[in-house]
Amino acid sequence: MKNKALSGKKGFHFTQRTNEVISRTLSYIGLIMLSLIWIVPILWIILSAFRTETNVDGDLIGIVTSNYFPNKMGPDNFVNLFQGTFYGVKNAFPRWLLNTLIIAVVDCLISTFLILSVAYCMSKLRFKMRKPFMNITMILGLFPGFMSMIAIYYLLKSIGLAGNTAEKAYLNIIGLVLAYSAGAGMGFQVAKGFFDVIPSSLVESAKLDGCSNFKIFIKIILPLSKPIIIYTALMSFTAPWMDFIFAKVIIGEGAPEMWTVSVGLYSLMFGAQANVNYFTQFAAGCVCVGIPIVGLFMFLQKYYVEGVTAGAVKGQKGGHMHKSLTPWKNARLAVFGIGIAAILFVIAMVLPFYSYSYFFQGKSMTFAACMMANKQMIIPFAMVISALVFEIIAVILMIFLPKNKVAHTLNSVFSFVAAFLTLGILFISVCRLWVIPYTFEYLAQQTLEIGYVFYLVFLLFNGVLACYMTAIGGKVEELA
Amino acid sequence: MSDKTQNVVEEAPKKDNIFKRFFRAIGHFFVNVGKGIANFFVNLYRKCVEFFVEFGRRFVDGSIGTKLSHFIFGAGNFYHGQFIKGTIFLLLQVGLVLFFVLCPEVNGTPYGYKALANLALKGNPNMTYDPVTGFLRNPDDSKLFLLFGLVTIIMMIAYILIWILNIQSSYKADQDLKSGRKPTTFKEDWNTLLDSKFHVLMLTPTCIAALVFTVIPTVFMICIAFTTYNVVDMNAAEDLYNKNLFHWNGFNNFADIFKGQTSLGVEIGARFLPVLGWTAIWAVFATFTCYFGGILLALLINKKGIKFKKVFRVVFILTIAIPQFISLLAMRNLLSGEGPVNQILKSLNWITNSIGFLGNNTSGDNPIVAKVMVIVINMWLGVPYTMLMTSGILMNIPTDLYEAARVDGASKTKMLFKITFPYIIFVTTPYLISSFVGNINSFNTIFLLTGGGPSVVGKTYVAGETDLLVTWLYKLTIDNGEYNTGAIIGIFTFMITATITLISYRRSKAYKEEDTFQ
């Protein structure tokens, strides 16, 4: 009897189709439940960022515990966060953002260079000290970092790059960048795993043609390793946004104006002047930090996966070679770039913009308010806006027009005009730093000129973007 | 005939059980370490002899320039007309000698030969009169003594290396002249640096950086374990200025921990094994829950007929992309005593007192709850990572394996266990090892979630119930200033992770067959 039941000849039995439907439905239910678990805590942070429930005194409540969904919502937390004074630093949060951005960019450049160069040597060159070097780096990497952190602090302090306060506090940032990027070369394993998959025959044949190792690295290996370059850059760019122990020790409690965002936000919740009521502002800060980083991850997801796989898995091929950008991908990149540029511009508009303050009796005003008060500034403003408009037109052309010569030429022309406008204003703005002698002193004294710095960063970024778009137009034309 | 060939399944050679293999591996490891150390010394002896023979030959055979090079760096290069190279060597020598002789001072502590003398860690606790500047000097600081002493030793090694390089370079020019070639010009040397010696050029920055920011700090840390560097003892000194001084203490710190003679030693001795045990449990659970959870999730998402794959993937990737201090602090607040989860449970009348999910409550919380929660939340963070990786691998499994299995009439579950899992596990072993070691040192998760809590009643320095070795190390050093004890814990942690890594890496295929994939 038992055997018969098992063989399914007798009794109720699903057809294969129903079976599949049931298993698929179950999978969907499982996936959706899991997704909910994954999203609930994250959504809570986002909701908290927009909470504006007040207590009896009319102050914002920190952690609201009675209800998951807020009763009142508004942007107050963001406004408070951006304009608030924390740890005695005016406009602390934008300042921290800027510090982290600077650290992240410099660290990203240095680390990527070091990692790629070491990985290339370990993967494609053969020399006497190769194996010992690999073993030594592996063993050194196993020591817990905290004890060495103390030694690094005193080493940096002895050359004046850590533990400074007040006027010299900016030196701590240099120290932190050094500490972040110096050890980077030892984390070459992921990139080495990637280089290992690039066929050695390519290198051999180039050598037969008389290429030096340097040329092989620059002309053959690097162009083939876009995914791993992007992965390495992504990892080292996001590290300073995530780390807080190291930053806390090296920059120190004494220089809150030089903290990174993570140290600052952590101190809002757990520092000397921590306050439970800051929680909603902390959440707002988390959203501000989280969105760009999550955006970067989503945008570069493919490369991230490839990097992860290259590092952990032997002999997997990523299918990454010889793929050129399709026009649509170019457009997506450009849209992303313009998005960032626009965000930077908006931030620059709403932040205090002190450099014109001596026109206005030292009042602190935002860029936008300066514009209202001073008619002369309308001209550069109009130029910036028109540059953005030109870029957007170029992107629209790229996406919607058929891929012919005329469209690409138009695209190039528009981008070129945008590049010309932006770089021109950048030139004038940088010159202004010399024309108005106070500006440098303000910068040096840490008197905030955040808005202006963001404005310059925006101009630089947008200029590069426009140049890139011009180049794309020209390149596609060549291909056509 | 064809049926037969298809049905033949290769019998795997019979293997001992996993424990036997594990212990054998450990045995092999220690034998190998012994052999390695013996070989190292034999080789060292041979190399030393060779080196001195070579050295003597160079001095006797070399031209006047080479002979002079033994005393003045770059002399041989000048003799051969390689002026740029010679100048570089000479400048390096002058700089280093000045460094050793003049003893530049930073924060009142000298480098150079004085730093070597200071390595004895016999600092002067009093203000002293400095005859050169005419000012009173601050009392000495032992940690700077130690640090600067190490830096000076590294500088001396560098001096010797440059010395040898300079002699070699001059001798090579001699040989070139003898065999009728011209000594290389600076441009030619530069070109070799770009080609056959490219690795030297590329690795130098990393080596210098690693030396300064990794090697010196690590040696410093190891040295600290043998000193009396802890803030409690130093602050107990009656003399105000003695608070910057510590001394060599030999193996007494290690003995204290195991014998438990001092009060601190008793506490640490009592908590060391429990923390070690929990670290091991944590590492095993954290690694394998994330690993298998990730594989299952990947299978679920990549199942045939499931739509919106990308959407699901993006949802799960969120926890990787969001900085950990944000997501973990969110979790901590969500699950805190007054947090929404507890409040909701209370309003449903399911519980009357808050549950200390993460052991942050002041009342004694159940450590088991906290431990389980930490592992579960770690899954929330770690599962997507494995999911991403295995998704890629799943697509690369050769489809003919499944075809063959289907022809043989294997069921889907059987295929899962006989093909999919073995393949994934085979390919991701290196990842499994590195993530295991990573979990032993996983600082963020514990520090941000529980801070080591719930605490053990009546103990001050010791670890809480969920503290790992690393977070304990952090508490001891940064919070309590017990640097020497922290250093000992650091060394233990290192020994454990190093043993695991070395055993597994040396035995893994990835290490043995490093070149096969190229």
C-alpha cells in the first residue's frame, strides 16, 4: 500500500502545471515577506527623517515610539540639520559633508592607483620577492587594527598631522587621508583575482612586440579592466563615509569642524553633547548620506558584483571584456552626471555664501539671497542655468534622435557650449579668490564659505561632465 | 553501451571523517611551521655566508670608485660618470647621517642615536634643564620613546639597504666596463625601471606606506604587550610626571593573565575563555547562516518564472549599500527598550515589560536573546552579499550537468544537493575562509548593535556577554586605557586568525594552483 501511495498511482495528485504554479506562488510570498523584513528598518529611518511631531513645549520629539508611521511630516529636520550649530560649529553638517567629500575623493584617487599597481605586479609580473610579499601582506592584514591605530595616531601627531585643534585642525584631514590610503596597496587581492583572468597570452605577445611592462600596464591591462577600476574606486570612495572609529581617533574630539559625516552623526546620538531629541535630525543626516551612496551602488551594481566575484571566486569569467559603451549607456551616464550637478547646484544655492558679505555688511546670506540683492550676479547665474539647459538638450538629443551624424554633431556642439560656459565661470570664480583678498582668510580661518566651495565643486564637476559629453559626441561620429 | 557510460558515476576516493582531517591538518601545519622555521635559519646562515663572501669580493675586485663607495655613498657612480645617481645616493647618505647624529626632536622626544638609547624605556620623570636652548624640558614620554626608537631602527635598516645598493650599482658599472660596455646612463636606468624592474617602481610607494602605517604600528603593538603601559598603573604613580612613563615588564603580563594575580588579571582570566568561546560560536554561526541563507535567497530569486528579479535584487542590496553605522543604529533604536517594536508588542498586550533584544536595558537582560538577535541581524546584513555572489555563479554552472542528471531521472531536490550546492561550495571556498576570519574580527556589528551588552554584573573591565575579542580589545584600550592587556588580546586574536587562515589557504586549491587559470 505504502509503495503505491508513494508512486502516485492512487489518490489525489497535482498535475505538473499546478505544482509549478503553487511553488511559484510560495516563492513570491517568501520573497515579498523577506523584502518587507529588509525594508522595514530602512523605511523607519526615512520616515523618522520627515517626522515633525512636537512635544508639549513645541520642540521636535526625537525617537517617536508609539507609532511606526508619523502623524505629522515636513522638511523641518533637514532645515534644522543644515542650519543648526552642533558642537559649537556653525553649519556643522554641510561642513562635515564637505570634509568627507574631500577625503573620499583624494583617498579614492590614491588608493585606486596603489591597489591597481600592486595587483598588476602580483598578477602579471614574476620576480623574486613576489610570494614572500603576498604572504607578508596576508599576515599583516590579520592583526587587529585598533592597537596599530594608536601608534598611527602618535606617528601622525609627531609630524603634526593629527590631534591638532583650532587653526591647524585642517591638517588632521591630511593625516586621515594618509592613514586611509597608505594601507590601501595591501588590499590588492580582489584586483589581482581580476587581473589573473586576463589571458597572459595578451601580455606575452605585447612583450614580443617590444612593449615595456609600463606600456603593457597602461595600454593593455588598464583599458581591459574598467570593471575592477570602478569597483576599487567605488570601495575606496565609500569607505570614508562608512568608517567612524578611525576618523574619530585621528581627527579627535578637539576639532569638531573637521569631523567626517559619520563621526558627526554618531556624536549627535552618542557623543559628549548627544541628545535624544536629535534623533530625527540624525535620521535626516543618514538619508542625506545614504541616498548618494545607495545611488552610486545601484548605478554601478554590475561592476560591484563583478568585483565581488573576482575577489572571492577562482576562475570565474565575468564576461567583461571588449564591451564598448552603447549610446544609451552614455546617455544614462550623462543623465546621472547632470543629476549630481543639479544637486550640487541646489546645495550651493541654499547654503551660506559669505564671500560677498563685505558688500552686505558682513551679513550671512545664501547664494540666492545675494542674487536678489546684487543685480550684477544675475549674469553668471544666467550663464550657469543656460549651461545646464544646453546639457539637458544634448542628452535629450542623444536619447531621442536617430543615431546619425547630424544628431551627434548637434550633441557635440551643445555640450561644447555648455562646457565653455561652465569653465568660463569657473575661471572667473577662481580668479575672484585672488581679487577679493578676504576670501582666502575666511577659508583659512574656517569661517564658513560652504556655499561658495560647493559652487566651485559644482562648476568643476559640470565642466568635466560637459567636456566628457562633447567627447562622446565626437567619438560616436567617428564610429559612424 | 551508451547507457552504461552514462550511469557510471565516479566513486570519490573514500575520505576520513572531517574531524580526523581537521586534526591531521593542524598536525601538518605545526610540522610545517617547524620545518619552515628550521629551513629559514639554515637558509639565513647560508645567505649570510654568501653575502659576506660576495661583499669581500666586491671590495677586493672593485675599482677605486667601488672601494670608496663603501664609505661615501655614490662615490663609485661619480667615478663612472653617473652623476645623477651618485648625487641621489650622496644626498640620502648625508640626510640619514644627519638624522642619526643631530637627533631632531618632536614633542620634546629625540630621534636618532638618542632614540636608540631611549628604547630602554628609562625615562626621566622630572623637568630637566636643556643646556642648548636654555629652556626647561618637559618630562619624558615613554610611548614616544618606543615609537621613535622603532622608527630609528627602520631608518638604520634603510641606511644599510641603500649602502648595499650603492655598492652593487658601482660594482655593476665596473663589470660593464670590463666586458666592454659603457656604464648605464640615468635615462637607461629609468627605462629599466619602467620595464624589467617595473615591480620595483610600482611596489616602492606601497612598501614605504605599509612600513610606516602597518609594520611599525604592529611591532609597536607587540612591544606594548611586554610593558607596563596601562593608564591605571601610570596614574597611580605619586609623581605627577611619572604618568607618562612605563617600563619593560617581560612576560609578567602574560603570567598575570593566566595566574590571575592582580585584580585585573583575575577578571581578565575569568572572562577570557568565555569571550573566546563566544567569538568562535559567533564566527561559525555568522559565517554559515549568511552563506547558506545567501545561496537559498539566490536560488529563490533566480528561480525560473519569477518576475521582477531586478527589483528584488535591488531591495536586498540596500543593506550593503547603506553605511553600516546607519543601518545598525537604526536597528538598535528600533529594538531598544523604548523602541517601536517593544511598544507595539506592549500595545498588543503580548508583553508587559520591554524585552532587552540587544541587551541595552539596565535590568539584567537575557544574554541568549541578545546573542541570537545579533546573529539574526547579521544575517540581515550579510545574506545579500552571498546572494549577489552566488547569483553570478549560478548562471555559470555548466548546463550539461543538469541535462545529464535529468536524463538519469534525478529529481529537482536531488539535483540541488548533488550538483548546485557542491558546485557553489567548491567555487566559493576561498570566500568562505575569508568571511570566517572577517567575522572573528567583525567589530561594527557588535559595537554598534549591543556595545557588548548585556554586561556581566559586578565586573568593570571585562567584556559583556556579546563582546568579541576585538570589541573587548577596543574597550580595554580606548575606554579603559589598558594598553598592555589589550595588546595581549590582540596577539591572541592574531594567533587564532593566522592559524586558521594559513591552514586553510595553504591547503586550498586556489593557493596551490595559483597559476593554472592564466
